[in-house]
Amino acid sequence: MKLPGTKYDIDTPSLLVDYRKLTGNIQKMAAFFQDKSAKVRPHFKTNKTVEIARLQLKAGARGITCAKVGEAEVLVKAGIKDLLIANEIVGGIKIRRLIRLLKKGAEVKVAVDSEENIRELSDLVSRAGVRLGVLVEINVGLPRCGVSPEKGVELARLIEQSPGLTLRGIMGYEGHIVLSEDKKLREEECRKSMTKLIRAKELIEQDGHQVGIVSGGGTGTYYITGTFSGVTEVQAGSYCLMDLRYDKLGLGFEKALTIRSTVISKSFAPFIITDAGEKTMSIEFGMPELIGHPGARLVMLSEEHGHILVEGKPPELKVGDQVEFYPSHICTTVNLNNRLWVLDGEKVLDRWEIAARGMSQ
Amino acid sequence: MKLPGTKYDIDTPSLLVDYRKLTGNIQKMAAFFQDKSAKVRPHFKTNKTVEIARLQLKAGARGITCAKVGEAEVLVKAGIKDLLIANEIVGGIKIRRLIRLLKKGAEVKVAVDSEENIRELSDLVSRAGVRLGVLVEINVGLPRCGVSPEKGVELARLIEQSPGLTLRGIMGYEGHIVLSEDKKLREEECRKSMTKLIRAKELIEQDGHQVGIVSGGGTGTYYITGTFSGVTEVQAGSYCLMDLRYDKLGLGFEKALTIRSTVISKSFAPFIITDAGEKTMSIEFGMPELIGHPGARLVMLSEEHGHILVEGKPPELKVGDQVEFYPSHICTTVNLNNRLWVLDGEKVLDRWEIAARGMSQ
């Protein structure tokens, strides 16, 4: 496919990625981990784009973290095989998809937090003649998955007795605190979470099992988890493209993705209507931000329309002009789109398919 | 592809469609319009699925309404050619896509609400040697697109003078009121909107132009707009699959779509965690509803997790069991998924691709 010359030649709405900011963010994270024993295993759920995973691996990432089997399938197809699915994989259909990846030589690890799941995994994996690495998920505060450190010991013991399974370590995600804008609170609560995670590691080791991987952390806490004694891997993902929420934390990463949109109507003053709505940009963490037009802001999205309210001096925008927005939540915004346009300034460098987008499984 | 036997053989999370409820909804709408001069032109944005559009056309729909060029392209490829894109199509790239559809013999009509857009359409369409039908969009209350009836006359005049364009009629969408649960208010405000729309028709006709199509309405107001003197087409879409919001209006359509999901964790009481999150189900109109488990309700979604809070007697759900949810907003939920599983009771009848899903343009 012939690439458009500049961003003005791209149809809208579209996602634009500033290549220098993206690679700058990846380099900043890589530099942080260069002299640490822990390494980053970037989360694929944010960008779902093989080209970004490759840049992260090239910069020294240990492997890739995924949220589901569909994402792992895309990565394995692209030849990226050291994967942690940081989630419980439940049900025969999905476990058989996992087995197909193992048979292709992928080193896919999964999280577990129940006896039922361990038994089902062991049954299907051992019958298929393959081995699966599992991490016990410890609940470190987020009201979601994971067990207590004490219960973690029981699960570790069960894993060690289960044919086809190898205990590879533990994980715990401090998602309840990773976005807190109160730096002191965020760091304190993160340390509490990691203390709980390391307690699980110690209890499991005292019980006679080896805990290789200790995985936790996100973009808002990577510098705490990544230096916390005993943690071996950090699951941060958003740092590569960033969004308005994480930008508020002052982490030093740059917002590398914008949504480009065309003004399609100015008929109903004081509104200016553009062609990017909630089927293009997510709003569960607030409205995306209109860039570069003081006195005007995005106040509402329809499915296919952005409603900009003009409150100050009207911006000099006419029908057909293009505007850009910063996303409020990068992960769910990328998931709504088909591709990323990679730019050097206004020049189009490349077009990357968001290969794992929109997969529900 | 071999179909799964029953819904228990489908991977989760997945969208299930009850075929009898779907066809019942389509028949109910068709029966309403059977003796009316107005007809329904169902909105494709809700289901984005060619098979559903075909069922609607077979039941007597006049054609299909779309929200964007990408949806029209999917329909034209499937041989469905009488289309209204109920939106302004702005910018050379998108207009050239429109021209390609016209050259394939598709009868695609679009909405306009500005001189700039009319001039750009006329310029590109006439140079391509095709003709495009346009509808003037009248603002009937929604703070979005559309002009006043008086301004509508000016635009109609400009269209009649513009090479390549044919004035086909007018449209006005009462989206500000279509979801109101106050029936009296909804009906009164809808009549006000339609009065404004018909005033535009009269003014344009008095100015000497022919107004063929008069299009408005949605699922919450179809019985008002569809019987309002002068309205010729109704754009309702959600009635075919329905959702929790529209169900509150007591319209007599049945909720035909559910999201099926697997319990993946019960480790962190009182929560039960399932594998359907906000990358599977939308939440801008509220939480989806857990079906058939009193005392438990969905209270939060992560990207890939549903957080069910158990408040009463714990439901007898174990890890691996499946549950179903009703969507709060059908249009944005369907947009997140790849396919619909069509069921007769528990039996799988068919698998339909959501062919126009997730297209941002």
C-alpha cells in the first residue's frame, strides 16, 4: 500500500502516533531498567500492535504481557514467544487455544487463583502432552482476582502436584492505586501491595517451592515496583503511548498518540461538530482533550460525533478543517480502531495494523 | 466453519442473539408500517451485520440508514444499494470513497448542513461524472448538526444550483428526546421536532423545490414520527436487538441480545469476576445487567473483567460457570465485537460476522 505523504492526506477519524515520542518513551523505560535486576515486560493490551512490541523487546524488555489468549495468538504469529497472560484462562475452548500456542513452541505463562482452574488446566494440558508455566495471582488490593499469601501457598502446592503444570512464580497487580494523582499515597500504597506480594513469595519458598517470576506494577508505579526487593518483572503498558490520566501523574513520559478528526458542521452555534465520536475514542475516564484551541473544549460525544462547545473567542475553524484530541484512556481508545499512522512531525512514516484490536476473547 | 452445537460450546465472552426475539422485533416494526405511507429505513449502526439488514429489507424496510461511508461500503459489497448516510460526509478522501460507491450503481444519499460541504461535494461528484442525492439536515433540537428551516431553504436553493447534486429531501433527528422515559414528554417534544422538520419541508417547497424524502425518528419515537403527516421515513435501529435503556420505555420490543461470559475468579469475596469487561460491553449508559441471579449485580468493569458484587444470598456460581448480561447500550456494545452467535433457545443456528464493526471512518 502506498502511504499518504502527510497527516493531511489521511482520512479521519484516525489515530496518529508521534514516532519520536513513542520511541522516547520506550527508551526512557529501558534506561530506567538498564541497571536493575527487575525488567519491564510491557503490557500488550495498551497498543495491541506488533510493531510496538518489537520496539519494546529491542530496547531490552524481557518479554510481553498480555490480557487474553487472542492477544497471545497475535504475538506468537508474529514470532514473539515469551509471553505472560496476566489473567486466569478458564474453560476448555480457551485452554485448547493455549495448548495450540504451546505446541508451536511459545513459552506462554498464565495466572491462576483457584483450585478449579488449576485442575482444569492440568487435566487438558497434561493430556495434550505439553507443559504450561503458571503464576499464582496474589490479591494486593484491587477488588478483582488473586488470593491471600496464605492461600497462595496452598495453590503453589497444588500446582507442584499437578501433571503438566510448572510453578513459575507469582503476580499481583496494584491496579487500585496505580492511577492515584497523590504521589505520596500512590507510592505508599504501592509499597504495601508489593510487601504483600513479597510475603507470598517468602511463604511459598518456605514451603519448599521455587518462585522464579514476581510480577507486578503499572505505568504509575513502575519505579516503585521495579526497585522493590524481590520483584523481577513490571507489567507497565500505557507508558509507550500515554493518555490524559497518566499524564496528570507527572511521570515524564510524553503523550505520543492523538486522534485526528474533521470539522463536519458549524450550523448549531455555539457547537462545532467533528467526525470522532465514542466509536473512535473512549470516555470512561473522561472526555478527550481538544488540542490547541483555547476557549473551546470537547463536552460530549455521540457515537460518530464530537461536540465541541465554544465558550471563549471562537476558534478559527471551518467545515473541513482538522483538529486533534488527546485520548483520556489509551487502552480502550486503541481497541476501537484499526490502525495507527506513524508520523515524524507531519510526515507519514508508516501504517501499523492494531492486529489484536477488538478481540473479545 | 462447523458451528458449535449449543451456546455452551461457544468461547466467551460472546454476543448471543435470540433469533425468535430478533425476527419478532423486526416483524413488529414491519407490521406497524404495513398500512402507513411512511416506511422504516432501519439504522445499520446498531447491528452492523448484513444478515440483519437483509431480514429488515425482506420484512418491507425501504432501504438502510448508515452513519458513515465505511458502513455503506459493507452494505454495497453485500448488494444492498438503497442507502441513506444520515450524516455529513466532509473531506476529499471520504467523498472519493462515496463516488466509488455511486459508480458501482449504489443509490447512496447523504445529509448536508453547510455551503462549504455542498460546494465540495458538488465539485468532486460532478467532476467524477456521477450524481449524488442529498438531504438537507434540519436541527430539530439535538445540539449537533442541522440548520434552521429558514437556512434550509438557502441550502436547498444552493443544492439545486450545484452540478452533480440532486435535492432528495430533508432529515432531522430528535436524538435529544428519543430516550426520555417520560412518555408524555417524549411524545410532545417529538411532535415539536417533527413540526419544525415539516415547516422546513413547506418552506423549501414554497421556494419551488421538491422534497421527496422526509426522514427522522428513532426506536423511542418511531410511532410518532412514523404517523406524523409529511414524514416519509423513520431511522430507527435499536428496536431489532434492544438494550436496557430502550427497554425502560416499554415499547414492546424484546431484548434479543445477551453477552455470555465465564466466571474466572471467586477468590476475593464478596466479588465474583467474569471475563467480560469494557472491551466487550460498553458502559456509557450504565452497567450491563446480570441475568437471573438476584442478590448479585455487576458493579464495575475493568478492561477484561466484569466485577459482580454479591449482596444477598451468594449465587451458586463456581469458576467455569457461565452467566449472561443484557447490554446497556446496544450500538456501542456490538461495535466492540467480531460476531453474533444466533440461537434458537440453546441451539446455535448461525454465526454472523459484524462486518461493519469498529470502522472509525
